[in-house]
Amino acid sequence: METPTYKLEVFEGPMDLLLSLISKHKLDIYDIPIVELVEQYTDYVRKMQEADMDVASEFLEMAARLVYIKTVSLLPVHEEADRLRQELTGELLEYRDCQIMAGKLADTAKGFDLFSRAPEPPEIDYTYQLLHEPDELLSAYKSVLGKGKRKLPPPIESFAEIVTRKIVSVSSRISFLMKRLKGGRESFRSLMAASESRSDMVATFLALLELIRDKKLKTDGDGEDFSIELRRS
């Protein structure tokens, strides 16, 4: 006996299949009889597998979801089943609305690719039409001129102060302090006042720290107002 053959309708996804089953069997989408829907859905998935059709994982996931809703609906407390059924109903309604809108957009778009004549490139006038006051033009010119100058290297004169500045070494200030303190004690203030430049002052301070660390100088005083006294050790 020849095995009967049948052609199964192809659906885009599990939501598409559920909507088709609800419409075909005239079920209430707002109050889905989950037991009946599970049987119809699993029966269709089984037919898809028997027909050697590629059953996407999303169809099997929905089958497991429906079976779970059916299982919890058999429990004495139906709160979880009611919540799951409401979630499924909301998803189905949203999917149905999207299908309706997609159909309307497809109908509206029909004929949009037809033209009574070939499209022509628009005519564009590249003539500058705006009018400006002389002050605006002068300001724009100065701005552009300034940008051009900023790309040039700085003039040599800008390095004159750096190149001609005297660099004082710490070793030279150590020799200076050792000679100066041969005469006895001297205040920190007077030693710093003898510095002619900032470089002298920094080198003198570093030289004092190094001599004190090497115990070649001793300090006296509280140091609050530069009243520290220095003497040879």
C-alpha cells in the first residue's frame, strides 16, 4: 500500500505557526486553550520531522515552552501558568500587529519602482550667493592668515632666552659654599640672597642638601623664617 504524501505549509517561525493554528481552529487568542494548542503545535512539528524538513531550533524551543506551560497549568496553583499564558498572548498580539503593518507597507510600496521618465540629475548652481560686510571679510582673512602662520616653525628669536640662559651645576655651588663658609657661620637667607638667578638658587639649595647629607655642614635654628645657621662640621 502506497504511503500517503502531503505537503506541509512553510512558516517563518514559531509565532507564525501559532497564529496559523489559532486562526485555523478558531481559537481565542485572548484566552488560549493551552492544552489544545500544545497538541496541535507538537503534531505539526512531528509532521515536519517525518517529512525530513529542517526544523529550526526555535520551533523546538517553542514546543518545550508550550509543554512547560501545559505542565504548570495542571498544578493546583495556576499563578505561574496564567502569567506565562499572558506573556505568550502579548507576544502573539505584537507579532500579529507587525504582520498587519508589514502587509500594509508592502501594498503601499507597490509601483514605487516605476517612473514615467528616466531620472535626471538636478541642476546645481555653485555660485556663492551670500553677501558679507567688509569687516567680516577682513576678519576671515586674518583668521586664515593666522592659521597659515601657525603651521610655520617658530622664529629663532623665541629660543634666545633659553639658549642664552646660564645653567648652574650643583657641583659648582658646592665649591662656592665650601669656600664661602670657611669664614664661619652664615644664614640660609644670606646664602640664597647671593644667588643671581633662579638656576643659582636651585643649585645652591641642592648643594646644601647634599653637604648636610654628607655631614659636611651643620644646621642650627628652628627654620621657620630662614633663620637656619650653617657652619663647617
